[in-house]
Amino acid sequence: MNKVFLIGRLTRDPELRYTSSNIPVASFSIAVNRTFANQNGEREADFINIVVWRKQAENCKNYLNQGSQVAIDGRIQTRNYEDQNGQKRYVTEVVADNVQFLDTKAAREQREESSNINPYNIDKKQNIDMNDIPDDPFKDFGEEIKIDENDLPF
């Protein structure tokens, strides 16, 4: 049985794409807190990639943003591709069957207001080259996803 349940917060806004047959697919990652502390007494988090399909993908793009809290149930999927250097790369992600939005509208609006304060002093309305942000842990996450609808399980 391959079943996953997660609760976490989005680490970035969802990215929405469409397959060649116009099927929506969104991707984002969530931070899930670990239940224990490290040797320094600090709690750590795991950063998990999420993929969502169809109408639910469009809803995620429209109603979620960085910091939104969600509950996900789905399955783990591993895929591979060949990078620009010809090396085989593996990606493990959760394909969400269901995404529950856990934030209230008021909490979401408050987070959006406070998001004007950020560690890089970036105005969100500016067009930012993400390579200018130092030590971006997600800079390699935006790999192009090529999906053939014949490979879909549904």
C-alpha cells in the first residue's frame, strides 16, 4: 500500500502548468516539522515536493501561496530523467489525491500583509531573477516536467 498523509506549510507559491492535452498540473513543496529536536534542541523540517492534477491544481494556484497550511493525502512517486550532462536524476514526490486548505481567509490575508517583510527585502511586484537570491534551497526544484497523458494513472 502506498499512502501518505502530510500537514505542512508551502515553501513557495504553487506553479501551474498544462500538459500538451491541456490538463492542469501544479507543483509546490511543503515544510513538514519533525516531531523531535536535534542535538542543539532545535526542531527541523523536511521539505517535500507535491504534485497536484486537474481542477485541484487550479484551486491550489488560485487559493494557496507561500506559508499556506495544507493537509495532503496521496501517494509517493519516484520518476527519473536525464539531465543536461546526460546523468540520470531521480525525483521523489507526493502525488496528491486530496489537498485540504487549513488556513482561514483572515489568516491568509494577515500572512499576505506580513509577507511584505522578507529576509531579502524583495518587493514582490518586482521581476526578480531567483539566481540573485543567495543560498536558495529550491533553485533546482523548477525542473521542467514533461508528462505524457498516456502515462497518467487515471
